[in-house]
Amino acid sequence: MIKKLLAIVVLGLFWSGNVYAEDKFLGKWISQSTNSVFEIIKEEDEYKMYILFSGRYFQEYKKKFAGSFKKKNVSYKGITIFIDQDFNHYEVKSTYKIKKGSLVIKAKGQNPFNKKSVNATTQYNKFDDGDRYTEGEILFGIQIGDNIKNYKTLTKINLGNDMVGYKEGVVIESPEPHPDFESYIVETVKDTNQIYRISAYLSSNRQKLSYGQCEALMQPFRNYIVEKYKKNYIPMDESNINLNGSITSNTTSFALVDKKTNIYDYVVWTSCDEPFSNSIGDKNQYIARISLLHEGLMKLGWANERQKKNKKIKKF
């Protein structure tokens, strides 16, 4: 009788232990590599993973499907939704497990669109309801990823030229203007109205600066970039980042490498260039400006435009 009771107790502990292990998957998780937030729920014998917020594109979703898995023998297997650089969505076979309190997803397969192999491991930490979503960097009170409708528009100009065609720039009123800067121009993702580039132009541009004059004005701002961003990023020379990325006195474009993920999405430009567009200045003058670009959002805009072009039809 005692043996039977002992067996029942052991079996009960085993079952409750399994339930507890399974419940560890449930809840909200934040990606260590992208700061995107997901939620895992269970429907009958299947776990489903939904994305709630994209840390890469600063967008919220209402439970957009991102993957699913089931327990198979002693492991958990299923699929994860991947997005390639052209923003094609596809499924990759994946394994799911909890390791030291973190969610670990290993995916291995092939992108059906470009036939490239996929072999990725992503880790997620628990995300509490009191935690905040990642926000874009701010320059002069203007925030990357924010909706252009949250700012006062002064006018719209063409940042393009005869070669590239029309490229819209929106001149806005800066919430936190700087005394040395006169104009603030942003570029946006058309489908979402999100700001992906912020450019601030010095008032000294009215003097039609020479290259030397422009460089003299911009160098003090360059000297401040490391101090400004060093808390969350490692500023590096964007032009040679594939080598060592060391900043020199000649560095004019700075890649902001995230200290947590070792990935960079932001680039700060401080170069003195001749005007790309007639809307900005005249030939034989150099433009003094600071630009903050989020490459992920810029590429999202490009992908949306490509998809629209691919969908064009003509009646006959």
C-alpha cells in the first residue's frame, strides 16, 4: 500500500513538473537581437507565437503570427516566420526550448525566394507588462520611427534631381531647435508615415560655404558624437566598419553599433558635400548638416515601393 502511494506521489510530481515546464513558454518575450516583443499562448496541444511589437521598425501589431510549435517526444519543434532583406515572409523549421530562464529558438532551413541557407539561433528574455517598447533615437526633438503627423509641417521639397527623380523631403518645425541650425528636413516611409531620416542644416549655409569653411563648422559637432551616443552605442567609422571601424580625424559618417546586440541600424552623417538637389543649395557650395538615418526603416520604405511597382498592371 505504501509503495502504491509513493508511486502515485512520484507520478503526480512528474506530471506537475511537466506542466510547469510547459508553462514556462507562456507569456511575453523580447528578442535580444532586435528588441522585438512576442507573446506565446497555448491552444490545445499547440503553442503559437505572435509578434506584438517590432523593435527594428518601431511598429505595434495585434498578434501577428510569428511561429508555432508542439512537444514531440522530449523536445519542442515547429516553425518560425523569417523575413528577408526584400521583406519576403517564409517559414523555417525550428526548435524551441527554455534555457536558464531564456527562450532559445534554433532555426535551420532555406529561404525559398533566394535559395540561401538559414541557420540562426535567437534568444529571448522575459518581457513584463511594465516594461516599455524600444523607441527610436531623437535628434533636436524629432524621433526616428515617429509618425510625421506628430510634427508641424512647414513645406515639402524635392530632395532628388534629374537622375533619381522626385524624392520628397518634409520641412518641419523642430520641437527642440538648436541656435546654430535653421532648417529641419525629414524623410518618411510612405505606407506608415514613419520618419527614417532626420537632417538639420546650419544657418551658415546661407553664406554659400567653401569646403574649408564647411569643415571648420562641422568638426566641433563631429567631436561630440562619441560622447553623445556612448551610453548605448559604440560609434565607429561607417566607411571602414568591415575592417576595424576606428574613428579618425577624417571620419564624417558614424555607424552607431548597439552595445547589446552588436548590430548597427543608425548612421550619423556630418560630411560636407555639394548639394544633391537644387532645393538645398547651389553648385560650387558645400552644405553643412547633421543627418541621422535608420537604415532598417529606409529599407522598409524601399521594399514597399518595389512591391507596388511589381503589382502594377495595364489593361488591354
